[in-house]
Amino acid sequence: MSSALPSYQQAADIVAASAARLAPSRAAQVVEQVALGESAGRVLARALMADRDQPPFARSTRDGFACRAAEASAHEFLTIAGATRAGEAPGGPLPPHAAWEIMTGAPIPAGADAVVMVEHVETASGSVRLLPPRSASAGDNIVPQGAQARAGDELLAPGAAITFAQIALAAECGAPVLEVFRPPRVAILATGDELVPVEATPGPGQIRNSNAPMLAALVVAAGGAPWVLPAAADTADALDAALCQAATAEFLLISGGVSAGKFDLVEPALARLGAQFHFTGVRIQPGKPLVFGELPGLPFFGLPGNPVSSAVTFLLFGAPVLAALSGRQQHGPRFALARLAADTDRRAKPGLTRFLPASCTFSAGAGQLLPEVALIPWQGSGDLAALARSNCFLVIPEDTPTLEAGATVQILLP
Ligand code: AMP
Ligand code: MG
């Protein structure tokens, strides 16, 4: 049976093709305005254009003296003809055989072609000279006007995910408000008779619904607006009612109820609503029972209920679809290379690509080209304490019994 399931790569290809097909046309997306300070995590709907040249004037990158490089390189004293601080209008023009005191960020006076650093000169009674053996070259310590961008240049295209850097760039361009796409509404439906809300005291055999808030956080990070529904019981009626309600969302995440057990009723409930299934199971661990499909106008994932399985399958497959729906250009998932700290000895199940909670130092030691990664000891895919101690997942390719210490390995980044 399991050999009929797609491999990780086959499932990833199916999801990537679906994400590309589901990505809404720009015209179909609702655009809203958001204050720059509130825009982190949103997706730009309109291109950001440079409102003026950047830098807007030729700018000194050092405290020092603006001069003509050829004159400074003769090491003769040059008369200090003036001074410009950051924030002042450009001074000058620079007279022949003169220098102009200048601060970092200040405009270069007309006629100067270089700045020599204050640390590299000697001054004497209103004049200054560059100390030998240093010489100056035209362009030293000056960023020319428009070197970074010309007025009217497109600096960010629609679909750019907004983080600190895009916010700073928009501020530089005088954009206190950004036009962004309205994030897709993502229904989150946990299923399971054993679940109680986080505020409730669990009775015998009950556990708290940790998947709903976890998935809500993952949805926000992937560009969606979470809509957490009350958990549904493991009955056909409860699932039918909950799915009906969830159907008004733009993307649906169900957790639990997709394994082969007697009370795993999610797949039949989706089928009753006319779902088309792209796959029902993937050769991965954790997360093998993952279901991916579409109701009319509503892509969905049935995530396995085990918390680590839910997280891994969302990162691998759910996040790329959500990123596409949100209008982002980049759809992930994100992988990187690392150096394995110790041999892995986890028992492999044949044919499964594994994604195991791991800790990566991200600070490569001296002479080390790659960050180091180590597996986190865990008690299986229900172990949330292990998940919380991890910051990535070690990828163990299918049919790889062990990876050896020092090997270059792939990690999945959250
Ligand atoms: P299932 O996929 O429904 O077979 O559930 C697999 C395991 O995950 C079981 O131990 C469930 O109790 C647990 N589980 C299912 N849903 C959740 C949830 N929302 N929060 C925490 N654990 C869950
Ligand atoms: Mg269940």
C-alpha cells in the first residue's frame, strides 16, 4: 500500500504545481492600506517606486575632508575653505588647492571628487594635508547621487513579503502607508473526541487542543489570517457541520482524523462534500497520513493530529500553498545545508524521507563553513517539548539508515 504513496519529492511537486495554479491573479486580490509600522509580515500589492534619487545628493561616508584626489595625493597643505555637517545644504564650490571639512552623511561640495578620512590627515592653522604614504583616488568615501536608485526606479515589486528592510526602504521613499493584499482567511479545524480548549481542565483521557494555536501561529508567519473554529468531535455529523462552516474560508487546515483508525472520519467527510484529493498520504516521517485536496474554491490539508506531524507537514506543504494564496512571490519551503554534529542512529522505516526535530547553532565555528546541527532527543511525534527545543528539522533522505558525524546534511527551516 505504502509504495503507492508519493515520495516527499513527488508530493512537493504536486503541491508546488497546485500552489502555482491557485495563486490568485493580482487583479483578483483585495487590496487594503496599512500603516508602515503595522506592515511587517504583509505582502506588497503595489510596486514601491523611488520618489527621488538615492542617495539624494553625493554623500560622504566618512568624517574627514572633501578634496580633489590629485591635490591631496601631493601631500601639500590645503586651505580649509569651509565645513558641511549632515543635514546642511551642499557647500562649495571648492576653491583650487583647498579642502572642505565634512561629516558622515553630509553632501559633498561642488568641485570635490574624494573624501580623505579625518584619521589620515594632519591639520595646522586652517589647513590640512593627507599624511604620506597614503594617496587618494577619485570617488574615495563618496556615494554618488543616485548610486542606489534613480527617481522613478521600481524598488520593490508587488508580491514582496514585507520585513524590516522593506519597511526601512519604504520610509526612505516617503511612504507612511503601504498598499498590501488582504491576507487569505484560513480556517483551522482541530478534530478529536479527546480535545479540550486550552482554558479547560482535561478530564480522564482528555488532552488540550495545542494544534489550533500552533497552526494559527504558523498561518500568521506564512501570510494568512487564522480563523480558529471550535474543535470537532469524531463523528460524521460533527465533521459535516464543522466543514460546512469552514467552507467560507479561503484555505482550510484540518488536524487529526486522517489516519487509518476507526474514528478517523475526516477523509470521508471531505469526500461527502465533493472533495478532489491530490494525495492521501506521503512517504514521510512524521506526517505520513497527510491529505491534500480541494473543495470547490477551497484548497485544504488534512494534517495528522500528532503535533510534530502537524507542524512538519504544514511547513513542508501547507505554507507554500498559503504563501501563493497570499500573493507572495516566494513560496518555500526553506532548506539549508549544515554539518552533522553526531551520527544519527534513528531506526529508519523503508521508503520514508524523515524530518526530525533538530537544533542548529547557525554560528559556524572558526574554520567551519557550515553551521552545526544535532538531533534533539524525542519521544516521537507527540513530543512538543522536543519541538519547542528545536529550531529546524534534519532531513534524512529515504532509505538512509544513518548519517555520519561531519556529513553535510539538509535542514528544513521553520
Ligand atoms: P489523529 O491524527 O487524530 O489520529 O491523532 C494523533 C495523535 O495526535 C493522538 O495522540 C491525538 O490525541 C493527538 N492530537 C490530535 N489532535 C490534536 C490536537 N489538536 N492537539 C494536540 N494533540 C492532538
Ligand atoms: Mg483523532
